[in-house]
Amino acid sequence: MTTPIGFQVTFDANDPHAQARFWAAALHYELEADDTMIRRLLDDGVVTEEDVVEIDGTLFWRTGSAIRHPADADVGPFEDPAPRRLLFLAVPEGKTVKNRVHLDLNVGTDNIDAEVARLTELGARELYRVDEPSSTHTTMADPEGNEFCVQ
């Protein structure tokens, strides 16, 4: 039998740290903080102050931020099984067209309205609702305009 391949989903972002905070709250995931390692690398002269950013007293890599499922807190990114992880990387350009890939948040039909309200408070916006025999969901956009569905 072949071993499944671990993966992460990576998003381009104008502000990877804001996106990571939004999605951590949206999914009830944890923000990855490498503060101790980053401080050690700074002290050793391996990285410079330009490579990092401080947010709420914690150091993060300037160009990216990641979140992971709480049960995977002690799993390294290349361990087996790999953690359930989303990575947000800084890119210079903004989003210009519809996503080719998106997340579906499966909350159950009876919970869609409450979840849409919660996500709106976090900074998402509702795009449209679908209520048909074959599908009931709300399509939303995260703070940078990436579409996702609540179903």
C-alpha cells in the first residue's frame, strides 16, 4: 500500500499575517509562532531585523505566516503524518480573478447563518447564497477577496 502524501494549502497574500489571523479565527486553528527560533537566529546573526516582523510582542517571518489544526501543535511540517496547515505568503500583486481553488467550511445547513454572521464579524463578506435542492451554501470572501463557501 502506498503512503498518502502530506500537503499544506498555500495562499498568496498582500498581508500574510492578517490573513493567518483571520483564518486561524475562522477555522479555530492555531497561529504558528516561531518566536524562540527566530530570536536565536537573530542572536546568531543568521537572519536580520529586516527578515522579521513583531506582532503583539511575538516575532514572525516577514514574508509569511502559517496556521495549523490544534491537534497538530507538536507536528513538524515534514513529519508523517504532516500537520493540517495553511500557509500565507506575501506577494506584491493583489488578487485579480476568481480563485481556482477554494475552501468549503462544512458547518451543517442549520448552522450556515450563524457561521456567516461570525465570519462577517471577523472581516469576511458575503457574496451570494445558494439554496437549491442540490446545494445549500453561502459564498463569502475573506479580507483579501479570496472566495470560500460555508455549507
